[in-house]
Amino acid sequence: MTDLLKTGSPGMKPHLGQPLQWDLTCQKVFETLKELFAKEPVLKHPDPEHPFIIQADASDMAVGAVVMPKNYQYILALVFAIKEINEDFMILPNVTLGLRILDNYCSRQITYDATLRLLSTKNRFIPNYKYDPENHLIAVIGGLDSETSLYMATILNLYKIPQRTHKWADLAELLDLFLDDLEKFPGLMKSKANVFIAHGSLVSMLNLMWYLQMSAWDSHIGKVWIVTEQWDFTLTDYQKNMDILPFQGAISFSVHSNEVPGFTAFLENVKPFWRREDGFIQDFWEKAFSCSWKNYKTTEDEEHKKKCTGKEKLKSLPRTFFEMRMTGQSYNIYNAAHAIAHTLHTICEAKAKYRRRVPGGILKFWNLQPWQFHPFLRGISFNNSAGEIVHFDENGKLVTGFDVINWVLPISVCNDQCHPGLHKKKKEGEPFCCYICVPCPERKISNQKDMDFCIECQEDEYSNFQQNQCIPKLLNYLSYGELPGIILMGFSIVFAMTTICVLRTFWKHQDTPIVKANNRNLTYILLFSLFLCFLCSLLFIGKPTSTMCILRQTAFGIVFSLALSSVLAKTIIVVLAFVATKPGSKIRKWVGKKLGDTIVISCTSIQVCICSIWLFTSPPFPDRDLNSLHEEIILECNEGSAIMFCLVLGYMSFLAMVSFSVAFFARKLPDSFNEAKFITFSMLIFCSVWLSFGPMYLSTKGKYVVAVEIFSILISSAGLLSCIFFPKCYIIVFRSELNNKDQLIKRQ
């Protein structure tokens, strides 16, 4: 309960009035039901100096005191409202509102005592005597429940002091029609009802929750509770670990509330030492955060408590302990304070008009009597900060409604809820509320309970294993930074450098018989083409771009065609050279340098033409494969035209088969340096590699497809290099005595 005080003088800007006379929070209720039912009530006289000792009668049954931290917001709502009023120059420019909060400790006797203290001089309890012009009682905001307000009205009505209550008796009277005796808890245990309509005091709510918890009542599952706003699922500090499962599906008729601008920010700035006059905050802080401000432990319970730091956050508390949004009760207290302020503003304007008509009239609020205040209050109407109109009807009741809140989602009576990752599928022949839970298909998710259908992930996302979240796909391509790319790049460079060494060796010994006997020009062309083959494999490593995609297959096709054409020319020249040595042969005139060059140029030109047509009609381009891998996006080169790609590979296969066939038939020709044998073996390796390439290419995905192609390029090129040139290099470098014309003729 609070009273609003008027102080101030002309020319003074308001401030947050008198020190707030606060004691412990206005939520002292009862400790455990075991003791409640085991012991008789103890009668004691109220003692303001010892607030934990309260008088009990047959209805109170108090055995201890506990704190409900959630209700501390009611105090903060009043402080926020007074602060907002005093900072608004448009309402009361020369007047400061103050407030005083007294606790009734849930006791009827202390309620009477506190009400009389409001009517007395501050800090001096003398009933019917008050002399303090700066602390003038104008109006009283009643208790949180109608019973407390009724007790207060018993005394306040004698002095004709208006009391603004914020409880709604109409709903309670309506619900009372459906109730027998809610205090008979065992009756609930035997009931087969599916819906319970409950009404009672806050203490009744706590007792019921405790009773259901201790009795382990399993049959509450699937029940629906309809409760009044007073049952706000507020837990005491002794009920922190209590589960509100018994109230699955509870529907609460709550006092209407709206979000007041700045209130949440105001709560975030509340700290343990925010105001020296706040006598509630530190006790609230200890109970809410289970900590202690004391440096020593006085009780056994405090030994398990941590030390309060003051850095705890109110928004970290569960909603059963503290709300960061304005509750219905707080909203009513806020509107009640503003209603009183706007009423005073209306009185001020009326007095000002009277003063203009009566010269010498002086406005003194401490001369204003409460019964003069009441008629103005009944007719007040204003817009609050939340944008809502606040006014009273002809009966003096606040015109407002109720908010219906569904606290916990009810459990279906037919089946369990479908968890995320599953979706509902209707059961044939049963009611619509009966369904089965079916897992979401691949690439679809459900991220909420009881979803009717699954949501498909975007193309660049995939569903996780639980099918309840879409995760962005990773990019998949053979990069220079990963191990396979590094290894393949290393082999490419090593083979390319080896080819350069072989070319340098043949160039250095170009006048020796073994080099001259095998057509030096074709040898140089073949080595140069093999060098380019090793380097072109590097085009397949790295993130695909337009340039790389165009060069990959075209460069590979042309360079390999050049190498195979050189091999074919060398093979044909070997055969023609043997035939030309026969007496009377007319083929001798065809054997020479021009024949090899003609074969190489003509065969390579055909491949160049095929690649040119490919580039002009449908060139390769970078593409993304979103479907082949579940968790990755494959970055690849789309070949553009599959027909042209097959033509390029097919032409290379044709050159390889012709070279192999010619070399195979010429392998037994008598010659000391018969290249046909080496070419036959090298082409056998070449054809074996590319024949096995097909199945491997089709059985792999992503970057490993590119790795297989690079591997085939390197192995086939290395086969040509090693089989054709390494035996000759061995003779040139290590057996130079064999590299002369006499030895060549002698061996023939």
C-alpha cells in the first residue's frame, strides 16, 4: 500500500520526493505445507520492529516468512511512474510527488496498523493526529488483492480518502459460481475433470502448487487450468526448483497490460545500491540470485550461498522470479499514479481559474481535502505513455479489459508432441488433433514443435542430422592449399623439370648416333609437348574461373594430340625406314624430315579445329553442383557441349590406338635402336590409364573427379617419358661407349 505526497513551492523543478520509507517486500507468505498442516497457528501481536513475527488467526496459519522476488516489480513500477511524472513539466510544473510504501505482511491486523500510520505524522504513530504540511496524504493505492483493499477501506472511508484499487471482482464473482471449495485439495486428486477453474488468493495458489508437487499427482497431465490474474505463477525463494508442470495448458485471465516506453530500460539500470532509500533492494537481490551480502554465514542455508557481486543481471532471472516486461499489476499501479497526477493537474487548473476570479486567492495543496479530490478523480481521462486512454465509468470503475494468457502449451490427448525434425501426419479415420510424427525428408527441416509440414532448405544449405536446422554448405573444389592439391602440384612440377632435363641431355648430345637415329626434331617436339602436358595439369587445381575452364580441356586436348601425333610420326618413320632399306624400294623418297612434320601438323590441326568449334559454339564455363553432395557445393567446370567434349577425347583415343597398332606390328623389326618396342610399351601404359579413367571418373564426385583427371594426365605422360626416353638417356649418360656408329652397325 502506498500514499502519494505533495510537496514543493513555485519555481522549483520537481525531484523524486521524500525518502522512500520501504521495509521488506510486500510478499510475505507461508513456508512449507508440512508445517502448515502439522502445527496449530500461533497467535502473536504485530510488532513493527520485528516484521517477521506476524499475528495469525484461524485463516492466516503463518509459520514463517518467505519472499516473492517477482513482486518487487510493483514497487519499481510505482517509482518509475513517480519519476516520469516529476520529470514532465506539462503535468505538475511546480509540484513534486512523493511516495511512501508500507508492508502488511499478508496480515489483516498489520494492514489496519499500516493504514493508520498513513494517516499519522511520519515517524510518529499517533492516531488521528498529523501535522506535517510537506507530507500531505492525497490518495492511497490499495493492496494487491481485494481483501487487503477491503481492510484498508474500513479505515480510509471514515476519513473519506479515495482509494484506487486494481483488482477485478467481477471475474472472481463469475468464477465463484463454478467452484465448491477449492481449499479441499484432496478433492482434486479424485476428480476426473479435464478443466479446472480456480480462483483464490495468492497464498492459495502457492499452497496448491506445493500440494501438487509434494503429492506427485501424475493425473494432472493433459488438464487445463483456468485461473485469475492473481495466480500469476509467481514462485517464492523457497520454490526455485519447483516445476510448474502440473499447470500444463493453464489459461490466465490477466489484468490488461501494455508496454510502457522506457520501463524495460529503467529495470536494466536497477542495481543493488541504486537508491539509498530503497530498503527492499538488497533483500530482494539476495533472494532472487541466491547470494548473500554478508561476509560471514549466520545460518546453515547461507553456507551454500555465494557472495553477491552486484553485477548480476535482472534479465537473467526466470519469469517466475522477475519479469522484464510490465505485468498487469505493475501497469495498473503505473496508471493509478498517473491518474492521481492528472487529477491534481485538473484541480490546479480549476484553482487557477478561481484565483483569477477571486483576487488574492492562494493555491495550497495542503489545504486540499481528500473528499475534494475524489470528484475530480472519477471524471479524469488521459492518454498514458503506452498510447492508451485511461478513464473511469459512471460507477467509478476503470474501463479496461483482460488479457488471456496461455502459459504452457497443452499436451495433445491423442499423442505426444512432434519435436523439431518431425512433422505431423494425420491419422486416417481419427479426429484432426490425432496424428503421427514423421521425420522430415532430406533437405527439409522443422524447427518448431507440431509443425504441419517441413520447410525446404535453400539450394546452398543442407539439413543437419536432427532435421531441425539448415546449415550453409561448404565449397568443394581442389585447391592449392589442401594436401591432395599440394601433392599433385608437386608431381606436376617434378615431372616437368625431369622432362626439361631429358630435353637438355638430348640437346647436348644431338650429334651422337642414338639421337640422330630417332629423328631429332620429332624427339624435341615430343619432349616439349610432354613438358606442356605436365604443366597443363596445374590448370585443374584451384577455384574454377571462366578462363581456367576454357583452357583446361582445350589445352589438354591440343597438347596431348601434339604428343600423340609425335609418337605416331616416330612410329611410322621407323616402319618406313625399315621398308626403305630393301633393294629397289620406292618408299625411300618418302622417308625424311618433312614426313614427320607433316604428320604432326596435320594430326594436331584436326584437334585444334575441334576445340575451336567447341569454343565458338558452347564453351566450358564455371558451374555449381548443388545436389551431388549433401553438405557441400561442388565448384566445377561445366563442359558446355558434351558432344564436343566427347569428340576431343575420342580423337585423342583414335591417335593413341593408331600409334599403338603401328608400333605393335613394328616391334620385331631388326634394329639396334628400334623405338617401336619402347613406343609399344609406352602406348600400352597410356591406353590402360585412360581406359581405367572412365570408371574412376564416373564413380567419384566433387574435387576427387578433378584429382582423378590430373592423376591420369600425369601417369600417361610419365609413361611416355619413361618408356621412350629413359633407356636412351641411360645409354647416353652411363653407357656412352655404346653410343657410336660402329657399335650400331656391329649390333645390326
